[in-house]
Amino acid sequence: MDTNKLIYETGDLEAFAAELEKLHSAATLPQRIATDPESVERGLAQLVLTLIELLRQLMERQALRRVEHGSLSDEEIERLGQTFLKLKQRMDELKQTFDLRDEDLNINLGPLGDLL
Amino acid sequence: MAAQYLYAITHNHGPTLPALAGVEGVPIAAVAVPPLAAVVAPLTVRSLPPTEAYLWQHEAVLEALMQQQTILPVRFGTLLRDVEAVREVLTRHAATFEADLERVRGCVELSLRVLWEQEPPADPQSGRDYLLGRLAQQQQARTRADALHTPLAALARDTRLRLLETPRMLLTAAYLVEQTQVAHVRQTVAELAHEHPDLQLLCTGPWPVYHFVSKLAD
């Protein structure tokens, strides 16, 4: 970065660069799925898991909003929590299986991101 | 006819454009539809890859213009078919551009990014644990972000704020600040950094007012 642009900084620029890199790589879903047998599975898995992860996040946020507003009973909170917990654990396993990192499953939603 | 690369929208009655070469060394020119004007340069390419060199060349043109007058920065890589297409955009969106120019007059954009270290949550023992844990995390992020954002927002004409773009990126904010307030903001950021030693702050600028220009429908 042009150091003239630095107004104030604590901590380490590398750490910021690493986070920005994650955001940046999030914007690049594969334009096309590689069709050689080695990578086709992973490419498809990335695409599908990205969509599932998006839905999971949206639903979880919705659930959190409802918990916050007190519109769920204790039983409902437990049941929803179990569902999201299991979904998250399953996603973690799948990520590991296909060697995908969190940032590989991030879609840059642009202005839609504000909805989250 | 050459495609027109678009840098910025300004008032037509502003000072004469500085003699500047922009992307690919092509000199900039104005296309006027009074009271507005677009700052453009003819390019023969069909698209421009966002390389670091090109991005800084784009930025350098905007900053030179900013020294002279209020501008609406156009985001990198915007190419229009020809001069006629530029005129058309100026005409069609004249009201929006004029309102935006008024809103950002005399202002620059400052950017703030903040990183936090979060302890990984204990393994949840129940569904309830998990959900309430997530909620607590979210509320904590909001509280911590507010503590930084509120004093800075008080110095700004307008703000954009996003929480947790990544789990570590607590806050990403843009502030529309009058030029005369930049030093004040810097001082406030320094104070906030001292009050929150466990957070990492990165404040940059002054930038063209990228985040405070209306998005056009097309």
C-alpha cells in the first residue's frame, strides 16, 4: 500500500492483508467447473457447499433474530440449535473431505451482503 | 470510434482539467453536458484487468482531480461505447449526479478496518448452548463495533458500516468526512486505539468518495 494513505495503524499490516485476501478469494467462485475426473468432484462440491453454506448462514441469522426477540420457546430454541449445530458439524466434515477452506465457500454478495 | 474509459463525474463549471495521463498513458479529457461533465480517456481495449499498476493509475487521476474540485469517482474498469454513450449517461442520470455532488462537496472518504481476536467458543453441550453462544458472539461484535463507530460517525457527514466480513474482521467502515475534519478523525482513531489495545486498527485515506456515490440502476 502507498504509505501516504496510512492515517493510523496499530498491529500488523500482514494480518489485514491476509483477511482482505480471504475476502478477495471469496469473490472468485470458479467460472467453470474443471472436467478432468480428478478435480470435477471438488469443483462441484465447492459449488454445492457454497450454496448450502449461504442458506445455512441465512437461516441461522434468522433464527438468532428470533431468539433475540424472544419469539421462540425454550424447546424451539433447543431444537433449532441442535439442527444448526449438526449442520455445522456436517459442513465441517465435508469441507475437510474436499479440502475446502471457509473462504472457498464464501460468496461475495455485494449489496445483498447487507441483508446478512 | 474509441471506447471511453470513465474516471469521474464533475461539475462542468469547475476549473480546467489538469493535463494528466491516466491508464495506459492516455491523456484525460472532459465530455460536457452542462452543468455536468465526465472525465474520460479514449481506450482501444475492451476491458481492463484490475492489476495493481492500473488501479493506482486510475486512483492517481481521481486524486489529482480531487485536489481541484468535488468529483464523483467512478469505479475502476468502467468503459462506455463512445462519447455519445457518455453524454447519454450524463443526461439520463443528471439529477442523481447533481444531488450526489452536492452531498459530497468538500468531503473525502476515510476507511477503517478493525481486527479482533476471538477465543474459539467452547464446544456446545446442547442446541441451546450453540444458539445462545452464537447470539452472544454477535452481540459482542455489535457492542465492540459501536464503541469505535459511534465517536467517528459523529465526525462524519455519512457512514457505511459492515460487521464481520470475515470472522476476524470485526468492522469495515467508510466515513464521508469534510476535508477540514480529517485531522480530527485521525486524533479520534488514535484515542480509540489506546482505549482498545486488544483490537488492531487500520485507518486509511483520504480516498475519493467511492462508497458515497449512488449506485445507478443500470
